[in-house]
Amino acid sequence: MTKYESEIRTISNNINIVYERFSDLRNFEAIKLAMENPMVREKIKEAAGKDADKLDKLQEQIKDITFTEDTISFGTQMGQITLQIVERDAPKLIKFEGVGSPIAMNLWIQLLPVADYECKLKVTLGAELNFFIKQMVGKYLQQGADGIANMLCVVASAR
């Protein structure tokens, strides 16, 4: 299993609040709904700067994501993939495994308290990749780990 770890991020919120948001995946439905709001989209475009042109593609991908308490499902070029929570260790760890993926994969969200209203976050993506596939997609999986960490920080910091 090849692992791709995000940079460690700081979240300005209580670790228990952050854990509660992340441990029930239905809370992420708000992101999907926010992307449909033109005012929110405009703010995201401003924040994205040179990457603003990717926003339309992202919105197209997000519209087909479905959430339950324990799963997030989305379509890819390889077919439908589901990430399912397989372990919760409050308030510090949530582990996911891929279901329906052509390769074995997992995702870990790790939290560490720093102060009453501050915690650290790290995302780890793991995938069973052969040498050739690893060379082709490794860079994108690393970007994915960092992108997920950034998105989770935004979600966790919202009050």
C-alpha cells in the first residue's frame, strides 16, 4: 500500500466539534448545496484565483455525489466508487475504505488537539498501485490528499 500524506493543517475549532462534523458524512451535503449558490460560487472563484476555471468541472463532479452517515459515493472514469467509514476513534481518527474501486484504497483523517479551540489535521490516502500506475498517478494522489485536507479545514472552521 502506497501512502500519500497531506501537509499538517491547523483548524481553528475545538477537536470534538471537528470530529462530530467529519464523523457523520451527511454534514458534507452542505458543500454540495453551497456550490449551487451563485454568491458562494463567486467567492470560491475569487479565492481560487488562477484555478477558477476548474470550478465548473468541480461543480459538475460534485452534483452526483451522494452522502449517508457512513458513506460518500461518487462517479469516476473507472465507475462508481464509495468510501465507507470502517473505524471511528473519537475524537482523533476516522478511517475509510474504498468499496467498488478497481484498486484497494483507504483514507484516514487524523486529528490532534492543540488548544481548546485549535487542532491539527492530517489526511492520508493509501492505494495498492503497481510500479507503472504509481508513476502515472502518484502526483495526483498527493495533490488529492492535500486538496482533501484543505477542503476539510474550510468545512471544520465554519461556525
